[in-house]
Amino acid sequence: MSTAGIHDLELATTHHVLDMADLAAARGVDPNKYLVGIGQSRMSVPAPDEDVVTMAATAASRLLERHGTEDLRALLVATETGVDQSKAVATFVHGMLGLPSSVRSVELKQACYGGTAALQMALGIVAREPSARVLVISTDVARYALGTPGEPTQGAAAVAMLVTAEPALLAIEPVSGLATIDVDDFWRPNDSTTAVVDGALSMGAYQNSLTAAWDDFAARGGAPIEQIDRFVHHQPFTKMARKAHMTLARHTGVRLSGAQMESGLAYNRELGNSYTASLYVALASLLDAEDDLAGKRVGLFSYGSGSVGEFFTGIVGEDYLAVRRPEADRAVIEDRVPVGVEEYMALHRRVLSSEEDAETPRVTRAPFRFAGIQGRARRYEATGR
Ligand code: CAA
């Protein structure tokens, strides 16, 4: 049986952070609606010189500092916040990291599910060539129009994962449950910088996808639910993961405890929705929070509106504690610089047109920045940090 999986991972987020209590006050909403009802405390807000490319390159550079580029055969970047209709985010990142030309680079998209598609593709590459290593990056900025119900469920993050044949963190088990259901619950038209969503429909579609994916998983001989020790679910907002957990318990008729998914909520509560990255932010949160997970089975539910869902499982490595770096992850979250609502709204409204050359102000403290537009192309540079 293949034991390929996630060998190590690294988080990145934005320079700024907005407190949900401040947003609630500005919108005339009871703060507990956001803090308790939706389950979000803060959300990441990109600086003018940050985007999905800079977050992806930042997370990946920290990962490769530890693991090098030897035998790296592919760089797969999942995002639903692509910066170009043709050139892959992966190709920008490949150049920024100075990777060998023998690394294939591609971008994958299916809403928030893209990261899991990239992970499965990486597992396929490693199964065919066990000495190969694959860098998978999920990176997104969740953006809804100002003043809409989706606004408190914005956020941003990237997770870079190294997929290998002998993973230290999580060996992915071979059975997956899949559910593709064509539904217009959430999408982003080509001429829009913000998502369009039917909130109630999207929550129902998420739960239908979960039960359908679970049924497929069970029919294909996946682990019985009683043998799954922890759960991480895609988290557009943390309350959604609680709803997913209850739906799974109801659907299977098996009593599941809240404690089986609680540790996976902490980071998402701080970062907000990060679309493709959100499930893997939750995995990082779980692995950082608990120190007795060696050999335990984790169930993961990945959901991408539109829609594709996948339920799969992984076994936590015996030496996972030697690889995890919880202090570094917490520093990524704690080092963000607070913004007020006015500044957040100004940043939200700032969209550069590719028609005009522009330089961005130097704000980010990350190792890479988006320098601006020149000759209709996006320019990135290292900051030397
Ligand atoms: N104190 C405590 N709780 C309160 C409260 C208060 N004062 N006021 C309201 N609440 C609770 C409500 O009871 C509700 O909780 P329950 O769902 O458990 O009943 C919760 O706060 C939210 O209240 P509303 O339903 O009234 O909120 P809303 O209609 O304004 O918006 C939303 C909620 C539809 C999720 C909206 O934020 C949205 O559209 N978000 C974007 C879409 C989304 O994330 N969908 C999730 C599935 S799709 C997906 O997963 C893909 C993806 O990443 C986008």
C-alpha cells in the first residue's frame, strides 16, 4: 500500500489583519454574530504589494529552505484568485524561487477544491516515480463585495506542502470519496474581482457534497467512521466546519465529539477564509495543537463550490512533532499589522488595471513583493528579507 503523502508544510498570510469586532461595529451588527454565529475573530487583508503569488512564494521559500530542491519534479499551485488568464501562478513562483527548469509548473482551479486536486496529482506523480518530490501550494485571497453578507467571511493565506513517497507528517490513504455536483452556489465571473454567492444555497451544497462524498468513500471501502480519530473540514468560516461535523454524525448515525475537530479551527478563526488553502490551514492548526497524534487517522473533507467534494483520510507520522514548527506558524499569524475599517475598505477598493503602468507602495515585510504593472505584465521582486 502506498504511504505517499505530506512530508512538511508551511503557512504564509498577509501583512494586515482586521478585527471582526471592528467590522461588526462599522456595519452596525452585533459582534457576536461574527465572533460566535460565524465563528471568526480576525481576517487577513493583503497590502498593496501582496497577492496570491507573493504569499505562495513566501510559504514555498520557507519550506525549501529546510528541504532543498533536489528531486523536485513539479510545482502545482491551486488558486481561485489567479492573476492572469494564461500564465500560471506556479510559473511566477518558479521564477521567484529560482527553481531548476526541470520542475514542471502548473495552476489548478476548481474553487476551494483545487488544493486537493493538486495534492492528488502530486501523489500520482510520486507513485510513478518514488524518488520524486512535488511542491503543492494552495494560495487564495477571499474577496466579497463590501457590505455584503459574505464580507465577514473574507481572508487570505497560502500553504506550501512537500509531497513525498515517505512523508513525515501525513501518509494519505488510497481510498477517496468523490462528489461532483453542478450547482451555482458560489462563483466569480471573469470580469469581477469579487465572488458572487448564494449564501444559503452554498451551505446546503457544501453539506450535500459532504454526505455524497462520504457515501462514495464508504462504498469504496474507506475506514469506518469509528476509526477516524480527528476531522478537518473545509472552513469558509469555522461555524461551517461545526455544521459539517454535525451533518456527518447525523448522516452516519454515529456520535462524533466536537473535540475531534476543535483543534483544527484555531488558525482559520484568525486568518479567515483562504479558499484552496483553508483545509490545509486547518490541518496545520490540528497538527500544531495536539502532541499525541502519532499513528492517528485524520479525515479530511475538501469542498469547492460549483461543486466538487472529496473525503479522504491520512495517518499522522510517528515523528510528526520533529517536523512541525508551531511557533513559526503562530508568528505568521501574530506578526500581522492591524488595520482599521477605513483603511481596509480603501485597500479593498484598490484594483490595478493592466492597461496602465503602476508601481505599488513598499509595505509588506515578506521576502517577495508585487512591484506593480509594467508593459501590461505583473512584476515581482525579492525584498531581501
Ligand atoms: N449572536 C450569536 N449568533 C448570531 C447572532 C448574534 N447576535 N446573530 C446571528 N447569529 C448566528 C445565526 O444564528 C447564524 O448561525 P446558524 O447558521 O448556526 O444558525 C449565523 O450567526 C449567521 O447568521 P445569518 O445566517 O443570519 O448570516 P448571514 O445570512 O448574514 O450570512 C453567510 C451568513 C450566508 C454564511 C454569509 O457569510 C456568506 O454568504 N458567506 C459566503 C458564502 C460561504 O462561505 N458559504 C459557505 C459554503 S460555500 C464554501 O464553503 C466555499 C467557499 O469557501 C466560499
